Amino acid sequence: MTRNMLKMPVATLAILLALTMPSFAEEAGQAYMKSMEKMNADMKKGMDPDATKAWAKMMVAHHQGAIEMSQTVLKETKDPMIREMAEKAVKDQTQEQTTLKEWIGKHGG
């Protein structure tokens, strides 16, 4: 901290410090982008000559993206409807992933 900063009113100093810290919106945006990039890359890996197998593999990756994005919003949101939907998404998408992975295992995925 510089000498000039020490002479600033506390409110001004607080505002300057807040402006230098990344906001949750920035962190969430980065987390969403990371989730989507990973999901897209993993979906491409799921490509298969068999359309049924490709769909199942790509949906596992797609569901993982939904889980990660839901977990991101759950870290911050206070909105009860969004919380409920995100919690349900995590539960439902996890169950569907398990079912799809079992199907892929049985069908030589």
C-alpha cells in the first residue's frame, strides 16, 4: 500500500480494492466458459460411426457440462427457484450419466 493510499478516505480505498478484485460474475463466466469448452471437446471425442453409440457418448459429456454449470450457479445464487432447478439438474444429470455409461459398457462403447 502506498503512502497516498493511506491518506484516502476508507470508502474510496474500499472501492478501489473492490475494483481490483475479480467479481463473482467474472469468475462464474470463466467457470461457465471452461465447462462449455470441456463439454464441447468431450462431445467431439464421443463421435462414433454408430449413431446410437455416438449419441450416448456425447450425452454423457453434455450432462457433465450441465452438472458443472449447475454447480457454478449454486455457489452464488440465492434465488430459490434457480437453486432448486440447479440441484435437480445435478441429481438428474448424474443419474442419466450413470445409465448411459452402463449402456455404453454393455454395447461395446
